[in-house]
Amino acid sequence: MSAASREASAREVFLVFLKLGLTSFGGPIAHLGYYRRELVERRGWVDEAQYAQLIALCQFLPGPASSQMGFSLGLIRAGWVGAIAGAIAFILPSALLLFAFAAALPAVDGPVGGAAIHGLKLVALAVVAHGVLGMRASLCPDPVRMSIATVSAFVVLVTGPTWVQLLVVAAGGVAGLVACREVRPVEVGAVTLGFGPRVGWLLLGVFAVALAVLPLAAGSGGYWAVADAFYRAGSLVFGGGHVVLPLLEDAVVAPGWVPRDEFVAGYGAAQAIPGPVFAVSAFLGARLPGDEGGASGALVALVMIFLPGYLLVSGVLPLWRAVAARPAAARAIAGVNAAVVGLLGAALYDPLWSSAVRGPVDVAIAIAGFTLLAAWRLSALWVVAWCVVASVIVAWP
């Protein structure tokens, strides 16, 4: 492809993903449906078989699956410039909206404003409960994986530190390797890229070095600590966008950077807008204390939470056929995914339930929001409207 045609393709990628970033409501699973309609059916960037292979890869890796999927499609269409253009275009609308919400948060005062913020906490509770239910059905379809999820949730709730969460995920992989004998590897074909396995291994090396070095640099504080916290959260998310919740809580609430109430409200606000859930990092980065907050904090948090997922998916793409063919890899990732369901189930109680529910009325509002999603299959926008309006009516002087 000539330089001119590649530049034209990168421009096309940017415009298509900007449209998707402005209109893709509904979370990661819905995003994959938008991608398929726009990029497979309408534009033919990849065929159905290649699209299914990319989904399998992005589900296999840690990171934000729908954003990694978009990055991969941009990479295949227009090389590295296309991948970066597509990533920026898809993330930008939601990041700007959440940054604006962070800037406006101090102005939200009084009983009505406080009730609206509380309603966003109930949104987060309803949406994550629905996510746990869906993930349980797809990732824990048998007694073995359901048991892995249950034990994982129990261990995290009883203990809680970050290192325990990491241990639980690792133990889930070992349990899956040993016990998930019925899981079979997927068959994948070739995907055309402009680079080969050598570049893939280099990118995976960059990912690993950053994961090892950033905690050392974080000791000096400042933006290094912010970069480490968000890079680590983005590196360890298996199973979808909602799973980042407990990792981000540990990253920003545990050290006292962001109050728990603000954290849950920001996560609820992220359900009301299009684009990736990981864009909540822009809200959290903007709310950091001192010089590390504001626009610079939002930018650092946003870049660092997405970076590991992009490094991983671009590094594994040229290696994927060999990895996916190994039965051991399929069994281990099945166990990891089951453990992740347990982690998200634990997060459903702490911080979501413990922060959002103050009495029976809150339980009723959250259950009604959950019903809108699970039974009526409405957009999360309806859940936001219901929870916020109901909370304001209840608190009305």
C-alpha cells in the first residue's frame, strides 16, 4: 500500500471509529455488535471468520476487549497509524464527557445534586449485577468453573489486598489447567499484518518490562505512581470492562487518592455515555489530588490504562495461531475467566453495595434498574434515567 493510500485509510479509520465512539452505547458486548455491522457487513474490512478469530483473541487476553478489537481492526486496515487513529477516535468522546463530569462534580451541591450522584451509584450496582449474571452464564457454564468463581469471591471478600486478587487469578489458571478438561482450543486462520512474530515478541517484552519497572519508579511518587497504578489495572483485567472495577478501586481508593463515593459515582456516570468503560480513568485521573489531578492526570491515567491492552493484542496477533492451538492454554484461560467472575462478584458487594445501598428504597431502585437491563433489555441510558430520577424524587425536600 502506498503512503498516500495508507494515509487515506488511516483517515477513514479515524472517522469510522469517531462515529462509533459517539454512538456505541451498551458496553463491550454491544460494541462488538456495532463493529460487526459497520466494519464487516458494511465495509468488509475483514470477513466473518477473521472477525470471530479477533474476538477469540481479545477475549483470551487481559485488557478492554472491545477497545483491543477496535485497535486490531485499525491495525489490519491501515497499519500502526490506523490503529492509533482508531483508538483515539473511539476513546475521545467518552473521555471528554467523563473529564467534564469530573470538572463539574464540585459544583454539584445540595440535596438534589447529592441525590443525583447517589443515583449514579445505584446505576453502577444494577449494571455490574447484570454483567456478573451474563459473565456467569458464559464463563461459568459447568460446576467446575462455577466452583472456581465461588471460591475466588470468598477469598477476596475475606481478605481483600491486591496481591490476593492476583493470587486468585493465578490460582484460577492453575485450577482450569487441571480441572477444565472439557474445554477445547479454537481453530483460527491467518490474519494479514505488516509485521511478524519478531515484532510481536518485542511488543510483549515492552509490556513485561513496563509492568516490572513502573512499580519501582512509583516509589518516587508524582505521575510515576499514577502511571503505575493505571498501567497495572489495565494489565490485569480479564473478562471485560466491568472487571476493572475492583482493580481501579484498589488503585485510587485504597491509597486515598479518590473518595469511594466519588469513585462509584464516576463509574455510574460511565454507564450513561457511549464508548469504552475504561474511559472512566479520565474521570479518576482528573479527580486525583494535587498537581497530579486535572487534565494532566486524566491524560496519564487514560493512556496508561489502555496501553498494556494494546501492547498485548498487537504482540500476540502474529503469534495467535500457535497459541490458540494449545489445549493447555484454552484450559488455563477458562480457569482465569472463572476466577474473574468471582472477583467481579466480590466487587458487587464491596465497593458497590456497601457504598450505594442505604436502605430498602435503594434496594428497590437498584432492582428495578436491573430489571430494565435483564428482563426488558433496555439501554443503560434508561437505567441511568430511572435511578437518578427515582433517587432525586425520594430525596426531594
